[in-house]
Amino acid sequence: MRKILYAPWRSEYVTGKKIEGCVFCYIVEHPKEDEELGVLYRAENSFAVMNKYPYSPGHFMIIPNRHIDNLENLEEDVWLEIAKLAKRGVKLLKDVLGAEGVNMGMNLGAAAGAGIAEHIHLHLVPRWQRDTNFITTIAETRVYSTDFFKIYQKLREYAKEYFEG
């Protein structure tokens, strides 16, 4: 018997607007589309944005405004701003979503697994005890216990307060 998994919330992904070129540069250049793009916060040299393909609910990234594909050539002040936002972002995830832990990381280059290798970005992935399940392993499918947009709205409501300290 053939089994079907229906996911009507994914229709936007299939039929929605396709961004040509670097998606992160598009976000930098289109601040009026912040809600549609999932932007949580904009700082002087970087921004925080929800990951459209999250590992867990609340997964977001911190990204430099400048299109750069390597960390070693990123300006010190930009890196320090990203680090400061990451520290405050961890607190945001713990306080607002009740995350019990947070994975942080960068995949630098395609060989390291970067999905968008041409523009570096730092992932913050909230974690909870027992937040993994068998379907991720056997079906290469992720199951979330909450709606993506509701999580975005909740984080965005508190983002300015947390990121500005």
C-alpha cells in the first residue's frame, strides 16, 4: 500500500516567489520585505533571519550584510557584531522559546556542507531534550510541533529587546 504524507503548509515553498542570485544579499537590499523574508533584527553590519529550512523550530541565522564567502577576510568589527548578536540570540531562544540548549555553527564552504556557500552565515539552532525522532532518520523528513510563522512572530516580538540588550 502506498502512503502519502500531506503537507499543505509547504505550498508556499513550491509556488512562492523565487529569488534570483544570493538570497542573503536580496534580504539586505529589501528591508521592506522583512516580515515576508523572516527577518528578526537588523544591526549595522549584519542581520538575524529565520532559516526557511530549519533543523528545529526557532532555528535562525546571523549573516553579515556584505557578500563574502570566507570568514578569514571578514572585518573584525563585523565579526564582533555577529558574535554579540549570537550571544544575545542564545538568550532569546532560551528565554522566549524555552530552549534547553542551542547548537551554533558555520559551514564554511561547500565542502563543509554550506547550502549557501557564497555568503557566510552563523546558525543558531534551539534544542530540547528528546527533540529528535525516527522520521528524520528513516524518511529524511522533519516534523515540527509548532507553526513556523507563529515561532517567527514570537521571536520577532522580543528580538529588538534582546539584540539591543
